[in-house]
Amino acid sequence: FVSFKGHVETIFDCKFKPDNPDLLATASFDGTIKVWDINTLSAVYTSPGNEGVIYSISWAPGNLNCIAGGTSRNGGFIWDIRKGKMITRFSEHGKNGIFCIAWSHKDSKRIATCSSDGFCIIRTIDGNVLHKYKHPAAVFGCDWSQNNKDMIATGCEDKNVRVYYLATSSDQPLKVFTGHTAKVFHVRWSPLREGILCSGSDDGTVRIWDYTQDACINVLSGHTAPVRGLMWNPEIPYLLISGSWDYTIRVWDTRDGTCLDTVYDHGADVYGLTCHPNRPFTMASCSRDSTVRLWSLTPLINPLQINIITDRCWDDIIGNTDRAVESGAPPLLCGKVSRDIKQELEKLSGNPQGKKLRWFSEFFSPPGGSKNLWDLVAVVKGQDDSLLPQNYCKGIMHMKHLIRFRLSKAQELTTIKMSKFGGGIGAPSKEERLKEAAEIHLRLGQIQRYCELMVELGEWDKALSVAPGVSMKYWRKLMQRRADQLIQEENDDAIPYCIAIGDVKKLVSFFTSRGQLKEALLVAQAACEGNIQMLSLSTTSGTSNSSGNNTDDYNDLLQKVSKELADWYFQDGRAVLAACCHLAVENIELAMANLIRGNELELAISVGTVLGENAAQATHYALELLARKCMAVITWDLAVDLLMMIPDNKLQLVKLCAFYPGCIAEINDLHEKCNLPDVDECMQMAETIQADGDVFETIKYYLLSTEPEKALPVGIQYVKEQLCGSDWTLDSVFPYLDLLSYIRTEQLMLPKCSEFRNELLILCGYVGALLAIRRQYNSIVPALYEYTSQLLKRREVSVPLKIEELSEELDAWRACTQSNKPTDELPCTPPSESQRALYALLVSRIQEEPLQGMVGPDCVSGSNLPSHSDVHTSCLTGLKIQGPVFFLEDGKSAISLNDALMWAKVNPFSPLGTGIRLNPF
């Protein structure tokens, strides 16, 4: 969180509030604790400060609203966040630093601290010491067992991990685990596996210990510096995450000790890692770089979400710990929260699929709008308003609630203001002489003259109060002048004037120009509901018909302002909130499009399924993309299940079967599942159809046959003939190339196919460039043209494309599309006549995008976030990549994830020209 209220020093610890997954507390070197709302990224509470360095914090269990803190010199304390003050202090360690403080969540009266004085002290919250466990050196970490309230583990400078049992009077440990070769810092008990704990050490390793076996069962090696942050996942029993002084966060599969992922984004030591059981796949990390970062862990647990979307049986979703920790078992949810969701669903009668999609979607999704989105889906589906949650009015509200909620808020504020303040103070007069003259004019009945003099004196209110005495028309003119003047001064006082004269458009543009899009939305909505009246200037019958158009006007305005707010969120990498803006004005098509363009495919399908018919087209597109994602991993059966959810799915299933890389028997099994003939029959059908001259069907059945490479000459020849003619369009060639691109990779790589492969890559590159123009993927259009030209230059092919023509097309596109937005560096030269003509020809070939909402660049979440140490340069643009990075098949070439997604949607093959299909979904 980079904000003016943020910490400016190292953040040593972070923890979620036990009863609220939206509140995160952080402790810092600057001596304060801050509590953040992670939806709005704002600090809600800040502790009084001056505590020296705060090393560690621990929330009180449940809803007690207190945080215990441990400091470098001032002992420990309990801070009551609601009262905003320290309510208890602990001084048993004297001036020695407290490295870790842990409030027991099984027994809320007990707090443990460990310190550089070598003691781990257990006390009650009112300061009564229960146990003092002496260690041979400084104690850095302690953790209460999640299964046994009387068991606590410690990490010590003497390289050992100890386990103490509080129910005995002995001050000796029950177990001592040795193995680390340097000091042990944090220790963490597994929340799901009884008797399993982990420890992080300055030797750079994490060790997993089994208390019941008295043994170290795994050593996780990979960090190159001391390990600090440690966190078990509360749902997936084998997932462990560690943070280190080597600036990285590592994700481990503790079953076999493999490192599943390494994240380099922090710019310094990573100290704290935490997540909340209600949102187990959103993790927070904090660092010496003074930032807190939020991460989504859902990519690590594929295909769990897809199992839920395709309504697989519970055994594929929820399991017991023993099953989940078997080597090679797919991820299964084993935590309490997922079991609770299952129990709640089993209580519901009828078809609870909608509820299941919603509850699991909120469980998997990171903060930042998914709950808001589901509330809006419920409103659109006609759910009773009384069921909306209390905090609904804090988010993006549906247009029918916007005015109502703001009205009640206004009434609330009015009652407060009345009690606190008296009336306003009249402004002192300016020029006595002019004033006197004005008074005389007024007595003479020359009201207009009086008004003009008052305006000159700046006493607008006096002028406006008597202006209706001249005429309503004059009053309106005067009001308009005043509003214009205030708008020019960027003064908020313009607002009431605009509203009084019903000049909604002026007000909306005033708010929009200042970036106050939410305010603009409110005004537009009020106008739509008829709360802002346009004053009719004439009373003749001629104007009575305008009121009907006004409502349409205002509705257009409302949609326009919602879209601007949505675009702002979308470009900020917050696709879910952008979708909320569209759904609030019931624009389902654009809401779905924003989710898909933000690559929130699982969320789009879940929401689209619940919204039903109005979202069907977009839902089917999202299912297609998600099925493509499943084709990369070993989840082919899931890809089939996803495609089976599309009513008209024959062609999609053909592509899936064509690309499937199994042996003949496996391929035939898949064909049967998809209701397609076996491979031998497909061969015969292809030959028969080829004789009849149906090119598309011939390609289809050859791809499904024993010799798929026979489809290549048929399809490529057809596309080349089309391109030689003058009246071809994108839609007349793209379906053929798209189908051909699903040929099995190993067939395409055969030496005998090399010429066809090169021609296919070139044609897909060129058609991809045109599709990118259609979809306004402006960042990759030049790269696609360049890619096609490079392939033409380097490979022996005969295709009806020339390098000079490609560069002319690119120049024409640039001249005609960039000409309306001149930049500071380049003075804009208007396109030449020939460029205009060429671009017009391109546009006639490209035609309109059938899915209107899909026009515009993709922007995944995190696209605008700063990355510290992990900086890559895009091999497409040569620019530094901001936001998520996608690595190509050589393992070192990188492009931004946004560019990878757009590229894959218009050209299935990798930018490296290898013929490998790109799969960034």
C-alpha cells in the first residue's frame, strides 16, 4: 500500500483480524501499528506511536478488537483499537527486545512472549505470569498449537526448536528438535495436520518436523539468506509459504519438498506472511521495503475452481488431510471454512448451484470487488433488498439504490449539522457608493440594473434572489453565468447552481473533468430518476414533448458516466470493480466483457451462469478460453466438461480432440466422450467430403483422423486463394486458420510439414494483426506485423503477402488511428490520401467485432503495481514490463501477461515463431 498514510520504515509483521478478513494490521520500525481496510487500501486505525520498534503483533481472538504488540525496548502492550489507547503493558522482560508475541486463540486469557533475554513467558492478559521457560540463548519465535491449547513451540538462537506442555509444572521442554545449522527464527504449527510444525532459520532452510515421530520429515532448500516469514495454508495441508532476507517469497509443496513458485517482487527482506481462513487464497506479505503486498494463490490450486464450476462431485473438491497429502494427489480443500460452506449448501433445497458458485467464488477471489459484484448480481436477479449486507452501501451500488442510500445519509448528516452549527455569517459589503446606487435603482423598480450592479460587487446571492422579478428567463441566464464562473474557478459552489437550472450535462462534465466520476454518476442517476428538473423556458405547447427525450438523454448520460468510471477502474487493473460499475446500470454485456478482458475467467463464468440468458454469449466465450487453459495441463477431461456447458459446442469439441496428444486408444475414448466418430472413420469421412469439395469439413475430419497433417495443404491452399482475390474479409479466412491451428503440436513439428508450418505461422500472424486492429489491441499490432515480416524474410514460403505491403498497411493504420491523438514528442502529420484509401480497405476487410464489449486492450489485476527487484524487458516492445510477466517457451523471453493474453486471442502461436501454441490464460 503506497499511500500518504502508509508506513515509511520496515514493516516487521502483518496479521488479519480473526473475525474480519477485510482488516489487516501491520507493525513497523516507525513505532506504530496500522489497521488497513484491504478493499479500499486505506488505514482505518493507527496506534498512538512512540513505542520504539514494533517487532511482532497478535490479534486477540474473535471480536475482542485488541492487538498485542512486542517492542524492541519498551516491553509488550495491548492496544484497544476502538478506544484508540494502550490498556495494558507487560514489563517482565525489562528493556530486552520482544521478538514475538502470540495471543492464544484456544484460551483467550493467555499471551506468550519471547525475548532476547532467553525467556519465553506465558502470562494471563492481566499480567499474571503462568510459566517462564528459560532457553540457553535468545528466543526469536513462538507459536501456539492449533490443536492442543496447552502446547507451544519456540525457536531459539541455539539452532533448536522446542515444544513445551503447559499442563505440567515442569519448566523443561517436552521435545527438542535439532538439525538447523544456524539460529531458528519463526516456528509455525500446521493448522490441518496434528503434530506437524515448521521452522525457518538463518541457515536459509525451512524444516518440517513431525512431533509424533520425533523427526525432521523434510528440509526445504532454496532461499539464499535467512528465512523470516512462514505461513501454512489453512485449506491445502501441504502448501507452505516462506519469506526471506533474499527478497523472495517461496511456495513449497511439503509432500516432496519442491518449490512451486518463487516471487521476486519485494525490494528487500520479507518479514511477515499471513492469510485469513475465510479467504485462504489471498495472502499478505510485508517487507523492509515498507510495502504490504496482497497476492492471489489461486493459480497454485488449479483445477479446484473449475471442478466447482463444472459441478463435479464433492470428492473432487473437499477431502480429508490424509487423502490430500498423498504424493501426487490433486489439491483438495481440507479446512473448516470449506467444510462449513458444504454443510450450508447441503441444507438448501432445490438447485443450490447459484449459491455454490457465489460462496466459493467469494472464498477463492481476492478482495477488491468480488463480494460487491455478487451483491449486484443478486439485485439484478431481483433478490429482496432486505437481504443485502450492511456494508453494501459502501461499495458500488445498483442505480436504483444510489439515490435512496445517499438520501438517508444526507438526512443523517443534516440532523448532526443542525445541532452543531448556527446560521451562516453574511459577507461584508464592498463598495459603499455602488451599493447606494444599486439601492436607488431597486427603489425605482429597475430590478435588472440592481442585479447587474450587485453582480459587479460580487453579491451574486442578492442579485439572484430578486432576479425572478425581471423574468424567469433572466434569472436562469444569471444562474448560468454564475455557474460558468464558478466552474472556471473550479469551485464546488457551482454545483447547486447547475442543479437548480437543471444543467445536468454541465455538472457531469465538471465532475468528470476533475476525476470525480462517482459524483458524476450520482448526478446522472438523480437526473434519470427525475429528481433534477429542467426548467421549461416557454409555456407554449411546443416544448411539452421534450420531457420524454430528456429521460433518454439522462439514461445515455448515466450509461456514459458509468462507463467512464468503469474504464478508470479497468485501466487501473481492477476489472472486477469495473464490472460492478456496468452491472450497477444493468449493462450485463460490458460487465462480462470487463471480467473476461481482466482474465477473471472463473469469476466471469460463475457470474454469467447465475445471470443466465442475458450473459450467455459472453459466458460461452469465457468457457472457451478456460477450456484452452485446461488444454495446457493434464486436465483434458475438465476442458471437455467446460465445453459441454456451451449449447452449440460441436466445433469447440472438434478443436479439443484435434489438439489432444494421447495415443490412438486415448484419442478414440475422447472422441466417444465428445460424440465424434473414431479416428479411422474420420479419415474415411475426410476423403469422401474432400471429393465433394467442402473445404471446412474436410479440414475438420482430417484433423481428427490418423493423418492430421493432410489438413494443412487443403486449408492453407484455400486461404491463399482467398487472399489472392479482392473481396475477402477477415471472417472468410479466420475460421479456417483458427481450426488448422489446433493441429497436434508434434504433427506440426514433423520435418515433412516444415513448409506448411511456416506458411501457417505467417498467415496466422497476418490475420492476427488484422484481428488485433479490429479489437483495438494497439500495443501488439506493430509486433504482429513485425513478426509476420520477419518470418517472411527468413523462411522459404510462397504466400500472397509482401513485406513492403505489410509495412505500408502498418503505416496506414498508424497514420489513421494515431492522428486523432497527437503526442508531445511527435507533431502529428495527417495521413496521406493513399494511406486513407489503404486503411479504408483494411477496415472493410476487418468488419466489426461481433462481441462488442471485447473491443479494447486486456488489463489483468496488478497491471499497474510497482515491482522492485523483478524487472523484465518485453521481447515484443523492448519496454520495461509493468505488472505480471509471462515467459515464453524458451524460458527466458518475457512479455507482459496483458500482451500475451491479447496475442493468444488473435494468434494462437508463440511470438518466437516456433509453432508452439501460446497458453497464458
